[in-house]
Amino acid sequence: MNNPILCVFASLREINNHDGKNATFIDFRLVDKEMLYNKYVPLLMM
């Protein structure tokens, strides 16, 4: 994955398996609302 954001999300998904609250907290600090809805929500649906 060349997109650093996608790499971060991949890491967050692994963290989420162990501590969902922590992963979500980190994620919200890394992305803005537009990026959140465009990238994070589709990953949740996978």
C-alpha cells in the first residue's frame, strides 16, 4: 500500500482486534472528518 493513510488504517484494524477504543482514539487524531468518512467507514464495512 503506497498510501500512508491506508497503511495506518491497516495497523489500526489490527489494533482494533485487541482494543477498539484505543484504535478509534488514535484514528480520530490522524484523520479529518472527510478522510474519516471516505476511508475509515468503508474499511469498517469490509
